[in-house]
Amino acid sequence: MHEMALMGEIVQLIEQDAQKKKVKCVKKVELVVGTLSNALPDALRFAFDVYKIQEDNCLTTDAELIIHMEQAKAICTICGKEYEPVTKISQCPTCLLPSGKMVAGETFRILAYEGG
């Protein structure tokens, strides 16, 4: 489960930024996760729950994780049709060619965090 490692990196990045801003504890974390980012929201929530009960980081034990899902979107470079792909390489539903350019859905980033 690579989500545990991903969450470890997220906690570390937030902790570094929080220290710079003199934030002692983090009570809420918001992520943007694309449907084709290869990160599973339930596994991220599980990993977050594991990290927030550890005492060696900035998360409070009641910290909240909010995941904003970003739907996948591609635009065909041949016909210009916008569509929702199921995989990173998919065919355009109009011209049936694998010519889609991904414009959304692969995102995995920290949107915000709150603390005190």
C-alpha cells in the first residue's frame, strides 16, 4: 500500500511548512486527488488515521482529512472532443483513436491545512 508512504510525505511536507509558519499542531488537511492519480482515497484515510495517532508529528489526534476528488478529463487532439477517460491511455469516444490529452484527473496535491 503506497498510500502509507504518500501520507508520510504529506505529513512531512505539512510539518516543514507548519514549522516555518510557527504552527504547532495541524487539525485539518485537505488534498486534491485525481481519479487517475493511482492513490486510493480509502487507503489515504487509513494512512492518515495511523499518522494522527503517532506522537512524533504535528497532527492532532482528532485531525480531519478532507479529500476533494478531481474527475478525469481528456481532450482528443484530433477531433477536439472532451471526454472522461477510464484509464490514462484511452480512446476518444468520437473518433475511436487513442489520441486524448489528459487535462485533469492525475492530480495529487495538498490543497490546504489548518492548525494553531
